[in-house]
Amino acid sequence: MLTEERHAFILQILKRNGIVKSQDLMNQLECSESTIRRDLRQLEETGDLKRIHGGAKRIYQLDEELPTSEKSFKNIQEKQIIGKRATSLIQENDVIFMDAGTTTLAMVPYLQGKSITVVTNGIQHASLLAEQQIETFLIGGKIKHSTKAIIGSVSLNELKNYRFNRVFLGMNGIDPEFGCTTPDPEEAALKQRAHEQAAVTYLLADQSKWNKVSFAKVCDMEEVTIITNNIPENLQYNKEKATILEARNHDLYHNTEPFH
């Protein structure tokens, strides 16, 4: 096997599992310890992994949070597809929570005419929901300027008094090893609280959020149902860690049945 092929194989294993043992690589690639040691050293020099005793582990970067003004222009169609698929899961008279993400915001146009109650910490969400005559509760607290989300102790205390049929959360990073993460600990705490108050939690994420890690953990993948437009290859090996619902392009143009 060529060096480039071995390197690609090693990185694929790391992407899938987060860590790899030298002995396993020697067995799978049918090569010597010195060859594997050299491969790992070369990949470490290029910044693709970090060598540890007996193998190597994946290197990841903590993603920075973009303001809403920038995020709203990214992956617009994907968010629309996911947003419509998410609304198809809502039943009449449901009480739901929507957090202040741009992907959850894409749900709002498809909620028109539904007999539901919505609680949200998104100022823009609440305004658009009110325009559609949907019964809406905007929780109180501190306004985060960059995302227009309401966060902090006041919002956490208020949220603990509510219970939800369904909760819909946006997320900055989803990773099989590190779980579901977001940059701001205060927003993470609010997402956690909403998740705890829910009968079912749905996480809305386009393909750009997969295999990303942010600072503050919200939950593990297996605790939620993930709605996405594209399932990454490495998750095919981690299906036991998550329930995944794939939204497709035709969902924008056809009615979708509720997911059970």
C-alpha cells in the first residue's frame, strides 16, 4: 500500500473513532511497527493528529461563533429543508420550545396555521411567530447581542416552570466523541434546561455542523433525534449513538408525514 493510502486510512479511522492504536494499524495495514511509527510522525508534523503512547488521537479545533447576521446567509436552502422537515413532526395543540438558532428560525414560515403554543428565547423568532398569530411566550433575561438570544439565570429559572411536547434546538457542533456543543456556556445551559423539560428533543443541523466541536457541551448524540440534510460518512459507523432523521430536497415541495 502506498504511503498516501496508508495516511488516508489512518485519518479515516481517526475521524470515525477519535483514537487509533498502532498495533491495530499494523494488523489492518499489514505493515511493520517502524512504518506505522513513521506514518504517525509524518501526520503529526502536518497537524493531522497527535501521537500518544501506543497510537494517536484526532486533533480538533474549537469553532468560533459567528453573529446571526453572518450565519443567516450560510446554507440557506439546507436550513429551509431541515426547518420544513422539523415542522412536519409537530402535532396539533403541541407546546414546543424553539431556541434562537438560525436553523430553528427556518421553521417559522412552515408553522403558519398550526394550533400550537411556542416558547422561545429568540427575539426574532417571537416577532415572526406573533405576526403569524401563533400563541408565543418569549422568556425573559439578558439579550446576547451577537445572536439576539435571551440567556442567563432569569431565563433558566423561568424555563424550569415549563414542560414541552417537543423541543427544537440548533447546535454549532456535533461529534461522535464529544457530543453536541455550542460556544457559549450560558446558551448551552439554556439548551440543556429545555432538553430536560422535553418529552422529545430534536436537534437541527446542516452538514456544516458535523464533526465540529465547540466549547460548551449540551448533550450526547444518543439523547436527541438529529434532523439533518446530510449524514456524514463517519456516522455510518456510529449509528448506535444517535437517532437521525434525514431531510431531503423534495421535502421543500411536498408534504411530509410525521416521524414516529
